[in-house]
Amino acid sequence: MIEWSDTHRSIRDMVRRFVEAEIKPKVTELEHGDLPPYDILRKMFATFGMRDMGEIRAAKAQARAEKRAAARARGEDLQQEERTESGDQVAMQMLPIIELSRFCPGMVTALGVSVGLTANTIMSRGTPRQIERWAKDLLTLDKIGAWAITEPGSGSDAFGSMKATARRAEGGYRLNGNKTFITNGPYADTIVFICKLDEDNDPKDRKVLSFVLERGEKGLVQSKPLKKMGMHSSPTGELFLEDVFVPNDRLLGETEEISYRSGAKDTFTAERTGVVAMALGIIEQCLQLSVEYAKTRVQFGRPIGDFQLIQLKLAKMEVARMNVQNLVFRIIELSTEGKRMPLAEASGCKLYCAQSAMEVALEAVQLFGGNGYMAEFQVEQLARDAKVLQIYGGTDEIQISQIARSLLAG
Ligand SMILES: Cc1cc2nc3c(=O)[nH]c(=O)nc-3n(C[C@H](O)[C@H](O)[C@H](O)COP(=O)(O)OP(=O)(O)OC[C@H]3O[C@@H](n4cnc5c(N)ncnc54)[C@H](O)[C@@H]3O)c2cc1C
């Protein structure tokens, strides 16, 4: 793939019109945290048929899970069965991410965690019954999901330092632990809670399991949104669990035999490639605003675009846009070919794109001068939002280690 097709462009334009009509006028409310993003996202789902597509995805996932369960009963393992989406499906997911990220990257985070991380975890690990019970409502956005692995003491070393536990109890499990920085945590109806099975053994030898929690569960407290630097349209919170009893059917897969660690690579790859599309949206918007400003802002009797130092900024932004867009095309093209991006490559993409989005947004602030520092001109918001791309989904440093590990293992 070397460019967007005419179909892609017309879909992009429709989404762009929706974003400009429905989101742009509400950015201030979303930014101040007065307006949770979910109703606008639901309207987008209804407008573009994404709700119906969600129902179809859930039905397909259920059929796959039934096949997996039947194979397991025969003693076979279909866990490794490849499940790649077509290039067009991936493009259709990326176009709204890019368009939303031009104004509200936080909405992508809220959406991606709910219909991506949370629903995908349930679909890839759940039994057919669990998929029917929870994934369908997440994929249609009828319910909001959260995916909780990070704890106050465990971030980059998510599995190694994890303290949250599950202990077997009569008819189920008792869950304990605190999770932090959880996207949608304050509002989530359905939460994937990742913890270790405590069998009075050494914590480093414990199995990692995942459970589904529902809002209002006894012993579960969902905090208010945390105050943060950017991504204000994506509510982030803490979860506190004190002796939360859950029956056996809340354990994803309803078996302790499938460790959460197996298959975690797929989750990491999906998270990392999603950031590439977000970075493109941020860069495109910063570049467009900067070009307009460079043509119209006059200093020393000339538009600032006449100055070579300003031209250098614009040219570097354009090079970043071209590179990041090409990575988006590569991700789509791999899916068209039925291939999956290796984790180390996804790490490389995320590292490059997150850093590029940050650099471009900061250069845009500089190009706008004092106005760049003012909220009214939008680039300061995009600069604050871009920073988190270097932190969540694995920090830059973790991506670097992943790339280097892969090189040195070769
Ligand atoms: C807005 C936001 C939303 C989030 N949403 C979610 C969510 O929905 N669910 C969820 O579970 N988590 C979520 N997170 C958590 C996120 O994934 C973690 O913040 C991230 O993985 C980093 O972990 P940490 O914050 O504990 O930093 P730490 O791991 O403590 O890292 C601190 C610093 O040390 C560096 N470092 C750590 N280890 C190494 C190493 N081996 N080599 C070199 N440097 C190292 C890091 O790169 C970083 O610079 C979110 C975070 C944010 C900010």
C-alpha cells in the first residue's frame, strides 16, 4: 500500500466531518473533564455502522471460542491459530483513530482500551459464554471496559512486581490488590483484572490469571478520575479491591491452566501499532495548523513562513508525517498479506512514532510563539497529549530494550 484508496479517502472525509461537527465544539468540555467521552463515541458508532460491526465481531469471536473449546475437549490446542484481520478492516479501524487524534487523542485511548484491550482479552481468552456475556456489549459500546494490570509498585515490570492476588475460595476466588492509571477505571462497567494466583508459594512462581469484574461488585472501589498532564478526554483512575468474591465463571477461560502471560505479546503488538495511527493524527493536525499559521502570522513585515528557520520546522514535520504515514501503510499491508507484525518491529514503530509526535507537537508550539503556549491555539493540548505516547503501552525505554533484545538474540 503506498497511498489511501478513494474509498479510504471518502470514509476519512466522512469521519472528519463528524469530528468537526460533534467533537471540535466540545473539546473544551472534554478537556476540562466535565464531559466523559462515551456518549460522543456511541454517537460515532451509531453514525458509521460501527455498532453493527461490533455485534458481528462478537459473534465471530464466539464461534472461534466454540471451535477452540471443542478442540480442547479432543485434546488439541488451537490457541496458536492465527487470527489476522484483513487490510481493509485494519484501515477502517485506523482512519477513525487518525481523525479523532487530530482533536482528541484521549478519546482514542478511552475507546481503544474498551473495545480493543478489554474486549480483545475477553474474546481471545474467554469461553463462548463469557464472550456472549461481556464482549458483545463492549464491542457495541453499550458498556465501557477497563483493562487493569498496572499497580502502584509495578509498571514496566508488570508481571514481575505484581502484588494483586486471587485466592481459591468455596465456589470461586477472593481477589485483592490495587491498580492504578487505569483508563476508563472511574466509569467502567466491565473490568479485566490481572493478578497472580496465591497458593502460598513464592510470588515469582505464581500463575498470572485474568478475571472479569463488574461495576458495583462488593469490595471493589473505582476512584474518581486522576488529574493529569493531558489526555483529559480519557478518564484515568485507580481500582481498590478488598476481598472481592467472584464465582468460578469470572476466571477468563474458566481454567487456571492458561497463563495470562501466554499470548500477552499479541496484546502488546496491538497496543503499539495503535499508537502509530494516533501519532499520525497528532502530526497531521500540528502540521496543518503550523502551515496555516506560518502563512498568516506576520513579523518583520513578512509572513513567518518566509524565514528559513520556520521552513526547517515545517519540512521536518512533513518528513515525520511521511514516515509515520508509511508505517501506518505497512501495518495495513501486512494484514492484507495475512501476516502479523513481529513484536520487536511493533516496538520500533511505537518508539519512532511516539517520539516523532512529541517532537512535532513541541515544534508546533515553538512555531506559534506565545500563541503556541495558549490553549486557544490547540497545539499546546496536542503537545501535552502526545507525551503519553512515550509512556503507556510500554515506555520508550522498554521499546528500546525489546528491539535490542530481538537484535541480540538473532
Ligand atoms: C494516561 C495513562 C493511561 C494508562 N492506562 C492504563 C490502563 O488502561 N491499564 C493499565 O494497566 N495501565 C495503564 N497505564 C499504565 C502504563 O502502562 C504505565 O504507566 C507504563 O507501563 C509505565 O509504568 P510506570 O508508570 O510504573 O513506570 P516505571 O515502570 O516505574 O518506569 C519509570 C521509568 O523507569 C524506566 N524504566 C523502567 N524499567 C526500565 C528498564 N528495564 N530499563 C530502562 N528503563 C526502565 C521507564 O522507562 C521510566 O522512564 C496508563 C498510564 C497512563 C499515563
